[in-house]
Amino acid sequence: MRELHTERLLLRTPRERDAAEIMAIRNSAFVMKNNVMEVVDKEQMVHLIHREIDYKDTWYIERKEDGALLGMIAVEEDGVRFDVRSRCLSYYLGEQYTRQGYMKEALRAVLHELFTEEDLEVVAARVFTGNIAS
């Protein structure tokens, strides 16, 4: 997986040293209310990061300005559509980074990558009812 650059963001491969920072975001009540995930401890988070590195379809969202880790985007198999070139997105941001256009900017870069480099026909997103921003 290659890095993606936007005006304000670097979308990159996860790193083991991201564990504490991404775990704090991932385990937050804000993120958990709109994602089907269990709370993880540091050891589990490190294991997840290694899986994400091996899977090669997860981008961690880093702000260029200060290197802050804002959230992540995962590209997964689309279990709903068959015989169609499709993928499904899951994503989250830390609450303090919402409503600032970061996810829109990051998703725009990922969607461009998926439609041009993978020649997809459909990209879906997992979004909970009531999550108006998504």
C-alpha cells in the first residue's frame, strides 16, 4: 500500500508505535458508539496493528502539520455485492478532530485511489443510522 498525501494529511501504513495513540481513539466512547468493535488493551492493539500492516488495506490518518494521529480508514471486502468489483470502507476519527473536514479530505483521497488503481465499480461505507456526519 502506498502513502496518500492531501493538503493537510498523510494517509499511511500503521506502525507498532501508533498503538497507544490509536487505541485511545479507537476505545473512546465517541468512536465505539458508531462502530461494531470491542474495547482492546495495548497487547491486542499491537496485534491488530500487525494484522493491519499485513492486510495492507488500512490507512492511518496523520496530520502533516504536527504528526498527530487522527484516526483510520480500512478498506475491506464487500460482503453484500457479488460479481461486482467492490469494496467496503470502515473509518473513524478522534472526537476532537471531527467537523474540521479531515475525514472528507482523507476519504476523497482513498476513493480516488480505489477507483483509479483498483478499477472498482462500487465502494460502500458502513455507517450507523443517526451518524449524520458520515
